[in-house]
Amino acid sequence: MLAGRVAIVTGAARGIGQATARLFAEHGAKVALVDLGPCDETIDLIKSRVSDSETQSHSCDIADPSQIESLVQNVEAAFGTPCDTLVNCAGITRDGFLWKQTEEHWDAVLNTNLKGPFLLTQAVARRLLQEQADGQPPIEGAVVNISSIIGKVGNLGQTNYAASKAGLIGFTKSAAKDLARGGIRVNAILPGFIETPMSAAVPEKVMVQVRKQIPVGELGTSDDIAEAALFLASNKAKYVTGATLEVTGGLYM
């Protein structure tokens, strides 16, 4: 489904990012794995399933504009063609009640969860649009932003996280309008409660109550989100842009 595509997947060292990078590689994409540190585990996982895969690990602070520019250039140099597929998956939490929330924690979450996707989407889109301006055949692009159902409904103790994920929904819709004329689609996935290292930090007594609210009765997996990202990134979704896809097991429907 992604043969010949060059993809950047952030947050690729674990969780949803790791599952997405693996699935994209299995479907023929050349994948740049991006995280704050090395993505060796993800590379090993991919190579155990796709022996001839083309993958690279890149350490990058996605909230740093200079590092973003270098990343996009390095990926193109490594794979010989501009990145045409982007999954903005990297995300962090710094939870705390509103009256206890520090400015430092607010900025950290907004920088990673919202500023980072803006910078990366902008850099990738500029490169694809530059190709068109230079008279090269247009390269269709796809951006998949991993937001959260919390960006739609809010959550106790997560004003910063909810704001960042709600902002990502608005960013997705506006970016889709800006970039449609350039053949670049932009969509968002709103995961519900997924079994990841992030959710593992939630107390079990809380998760018991969460499961009771999910109509299908269980948490989702990283693969559930990866499959949705694969669809939105592929040509099977060629007429889908500006959309938000809830993958929640029916939570908050």
C-alpha cells in the first residue's frame, strides 16, 4: 500500500509510533524513525519482519526548528527523494490539576504535541511544493496527525494535554485546506485509551473504571492505531482530507 513512499514517523521508539513505523515498512515504505534517542529496538523489529527494508533512525527534538530542517534534508539525502508521508505521533504528558499546572509543564506539552507537528508538516510541505515550483512532476503527500479523544472531550488533570490535542485537530483541518491545492492530504486520528507505555502509568483502579466506559470492553492496541494511519496515508484514502477518525472502541461516541 505504500510502495515507493518515503515516510517520517515521530515517536517511533515505542508505542503507537513503533507500530506505525513497522506497519509502513511492511507495506513497502522507506521509513525514517524519529525520536529523542535512537530507535534501535524498532529497527530490529522491522528487520525481523522485512529483511530488505530501508529504515533509518534519527534523533531529533521536534520542537527545535533547526533540527527539523536538518532532519528533512537528511532523510531526503538518505533515500534519494523528498519525504512524502508524515506521521506526527510523538507526544508527552505532564499531568496536574489546573491550579497546580506549571508554565514549564504547559510549554513542554504544547511544544512537543503541537509545535512539533506544525514545524515538521511545514518543512515537509515546503519541500514538496518546492518540487512543483521547480517544474518537477508533483509528488502527492499525506500527513497523519495522532491527536487524542481527549482533545475532543477534555480530561481531569490534563488541561495542557487536552489543549495540545484539540489544537492539533484545528491545525489538521486548516492545514488540509492550505495544502489541498498542492496534492497534500492532512488527516488526524483520535485514539481512545490504548495499551502503551504512556497508559501503563495510569493507576489500575482508574483503568478499571475506564474499561467500563468503553462499549467494546477493552483498551485498544498500538496496532489498531497503526492500521488507521496506514489507511489515511495510502491511496485508499485519496479522497479523504481534513478528517478526524476516532479509534476509541466507541468511547465518548
